[in-house]
Amino acid sequence: LIDVKQKMESLTNEFHTISAKIYSQAAAQRTAGGSEAQGSDSGGSTEAPRGNVVDADYEVVDDETK
């Protein structure tokens, strides 16, 4: 049982190390890609603002059933 716990702890530590490397590489790519494509700190979005857009839920009401 102790051997299993030690191996799980070792595996978890390796996972954290690998995850940290992946996240740092992704962050570096976002930083490099965003500054080259946009030339500003706009969060990397390439879409232009669309005015007064509102994201909302709605319900269709059939007036004929009333």
C-alpha cells in the first residue's frame, strides 16, 4: 500500500511538471501571436466590435394559442 502511494505521488509530481511546461508554452505562443497579429493588447481577438450586441435568452410565444 505504501508503494502504491509513493508511485501515485511520483506520478502526480511528474504530471504537474509536464502541465506547467505545456501551459508556459501555450502562454508564450499566445503572447507572440497576439502581438504580431494585432499589434496591441486586445486579448488576441481578431473580430471587430459589432456595436450593441446583447447575448440573451428568449422564449418563443405563440400568440394564436391564447
